[in-house]
Amino acid sequence: MKFMPDNSAEKASILLIYTGGTIGMKVDPADMALKPFDFGQILAEVPELGKFAYRIDSWTFERAIDSSDVEPSLWQSLARLIEEKYDKYDGFVILHGTDTMAFSASALSFMLEGLTKPVIFTGSQLPIGMARTDGKENLISSVEIAAAKQDDGHAVVPEVCICFDNMLMRGNRTTKANSDNFRAFISENCPPLAEAGIHIKYNTGNIIRPENPDGHVRAATKLDTRVSILKIHPGITPRVVRNILCGEETRAVILETYGSGNAPSAKWFLDIVREAAGMGKILLNVTQCLAGTVDMDRYATGKMLKDAGVIGGYDSTTESALAKLFYLMGKYADNDSVKRMLDIDLRGEISK
Ligand code: ASP
């Protein structure tokens, strides 16, 4: 389906939220490193935004950050801000560094319960002041998508997304896969929700519609971050595995396994997995592969994990699995409820 830019019809209002990242950085002559600059300069750099008949307000957090410094507290602030400003705007665009954008977009997708409006994350690989920057295109497309409405006035894309290099992707399906190219993000297990060419073409069949399109968003800001990630690799040692799986600080561990959810069949490895399961840890299996799904029934090495108490994460990204665990563990004090909810597709994050 094609939607024309909404610059003749009813005005839309957008809140542009700046958190930091390359899009708003410039070279500091003192050490030649990229550092964040004043957000006001970004709008001055993109006069094209003025051609839309939209009201675009901006919001800057006190300190613009490189997204390597993102903490869950930023997600809580973003969720609260969107909840507070929800009635005033038709859509939200969040400027964010690319390094952890997939984590933040995943987190917000779970935390914004009952979302009915677009929340579009974007950023750039080159700072906006540079001649070949990708920041302008990314920002302009994001604003247009955040403002797009259906004939009945409801948002075309009422989801948390990442818009990058002409692709609109469901946020909790994305991974940063390239540190150099303009195509920084991939969404291998979920087709794009839109593609921007001459027109923005929306894949409406893939876009999730809210149960109550006129409802108000609720920010679920209670997060439990006691999660570790164990990436399986040849040569991994019992001590490393035990430290991560049975550590006192962890309530859940994401096992990044091979292929369709396989791990070593060595007795010591399975004994530690059983020990962790016996301690009540939530053990979630996601694949190291960029595409495809976990199916622990396919190989004996996967079956052993399942029998030892590991739960399958379907085709979830690691970023999304982490965010879903933070969110569910913040909501439920008992691990059985968390495990039950992990198996449910809450925001289009897994294919079942
Ligand atoms: N280090 C930067 C950040 O994530 C990279 C970027 O913005 O692309 O904030």
C-alpha cells in the first residue's frame, strides 16, 4: 500500500526525542574524536523537515550520550516521557546511537503496553553535518512514517520500529550487523514493515494492529536486569559455564547456542545446566545464527538441553530475548510465570 506524504491534509504532530549518537556528533578538534553537540544544530542541519506540514517539537535529555553508555534507566525515561506526552503527539521519533539501538528498540517494544502510535528509532553512520551523511534521509523518512495515518485517523505503523537506510523494521527483530555500511541493521527473521523509495510502501499485512486502537499507552518501567548471556564456543571451560549459569546474581541466563539450538553434549556441560535449572534459574535458548529458529527437538545435542530444563527462544534475537526477560522479570516475581510468558509472542518478537 502507498501513502502520500501528509503535507496537504490534516497536520500531524511529532515529538523528536534526542538521546545522542553519531547523528548528533561532531569532531572535537582537541582529540579528533566524535562527541555529541547541541541538538538545536541538528534541526538547523535538516531544513527539509520544514517542508512537511507537521508540527515537530523536540526533546533533549540533559546529556546526549554515545549509545554505548545506554542503561535501562534511559529506557525507563523514554517510556515515561512517551506515556506523559502521548495525547499531544501522533508519533515519536527517537534519535539514538546505532550501537545499542536494537536493545533500546526491543526494550521499548515491551515496556510500551497498549501502544497505538508509531515510535521510530533512527540514527546514522555518518554525523549529520557531513556531506554524505545518511542522517538526513533516515530522519526525514522516520518523521514521515511517524506521521502517517490511515483514512480512519489511526496510525499506519503503531509499533516500535527502527528506520534505517530506507527500511522500516520491527524494533524487536533487529540486530546491528554492520559497523561501516549505511545498511547497519538487519531483521532476518521478519520482513520489513515498510520500504522507502519514491513512495513509502507499507507492508500492511505485517504490521501489528493494537487491540484497542484508541487506548492510552502504559509505561511498564519495572525491570529486573539480573540476566547474563553465555555464548557457547568450542573450548569453553566448566569454570566459565558454572560462573555464568550458577552465579548468585543471575535470575536468568540466555544461552546463545549453535544452529538450531545445539550445545556440547559433554557430561560436565549438561551437569552444570541441570545444576542451574535445579537452582531455579530461567535458562533461555537463542541461536547464534542471524536467521532461523531454535528447535531443540531437531538434534540430540539440542534435545539434551531441553531435557535439562532449557526453554526454547524460537527465532528471537539476543537483544529481544534480553529485553523480554528484563520486562517479564520486572512484572512477575515467580519464575514459572516468566517462563510461561516467554513462550508467548507478545509484540511480534518471535514467530510461532
Ligand atoms: N557509538 C555511536 C553510538 O552508538 C555509534 C552510532 O551512533 O552509530 O552512539
